[in-house]
Amino acid sequence: MEGHDIIVLKQRELKRLHVIHKALDEALKQAEAAEMLSLSDRQIRRIIKKARVVKEMRLKGIKSIEEANKFLASYLPLYNRKFAVNPKEKEDIHRDILSMRI
């Protein structure tokens, strides 16, 4: 099989890949995918976010770091507009850790 790479996956890894693809294609809810893979909702969201970016880069034929950086400069603002969620409260509750007494 000259010119082809062979990837060997364990059954568990193959299942994980299948679940992630189903969640990426929205055939499976992220919460369901997280439960099936014993992950938190946040973990599965991060995995799917990375998979979306990789999928977009493959579709564009990006093969170098320079091309990827150029692509990300235009892609991330669009991605953030599409998936951003406004906070429930407008007040910033972050505190400067250096000024806190412990």
C-alpha cells in the first residue's frame, strides 16, 4: 500500500472518534457525547471546537503553520461571533488575586 498511511486504533479510541464526529456533525447532542465518553460538557465543547477548526483547515487545503496562522486570523472572529454567549450579569466579578487576603 505505497503512498498510504495506516492508522491503528483500539476499539475504545475508534468509539471515541465516532462519537466526536457525530457530535461535530450535530447528529448527537454535546451533552450526550460527553456522557458517552465520560467527559464534562466543557471538555467535549473544547474537543469539538478544535475539531471544527481542523476540519475547516483541511477543507481549505492548509498545510503549513504560516497558512494556518493566516487562516486563524480571519476564522476566529467569525467563530466567536457565531458561538459567543453574552453573560447573564454585566458586572465583572473577577478580583485581583494580589489584593486579596488569604
